[in-house]
Amino acid sequence: MENLMVYAKIAAFAGSAFAIAIGTFGPAFAQGMIGSKACENFVKCPESQIGSFRALVMLSLVIVETSSIYALLISGGLLGIGYML
């Protein structure tokens, strides 16, 4: 029985590391792409910096960031399960 608890802890900790590693790679890449395209658009049309375009870029960055926050919550939950075992 003790062996199974050790394996369960290892699985919880490995799952936590996997969740945070995979769960932050995608949003980080997406935020880089959003920032890159926004900078390109600001250079092409400097007057678009005021108004709804800037708010749209900020909103899209916030939406992308929520998926990494979800990954953090899942990772924290797995860590909590690992420490409770």
C-alpha cells in the first residue's frame, strides 16, 4: 500500500509540472504573436493607437492570459493532492 501512495504522489507532482509547462507555453506564444501584430499595426497606422483598437488588444491579451491562470490553478490543485497523500 505504501508503494501505491508513493506512485500517486509522483504522478501528482509530475502532472503538476506537465500542466504548468504545457499550459503556459501556448499562452506565452499567443501573447507574443498578439503583441507583434499590434506593434506592426501601430507602426502602419499610428492614429489607431487611440480608440477601440488599443482596448481590443488589451482585451485579447487578458483573455489569452486566463488560460495560463487556469493551468496554474490545475497545477496548484495537483500539488495539493500530492501533499495530502
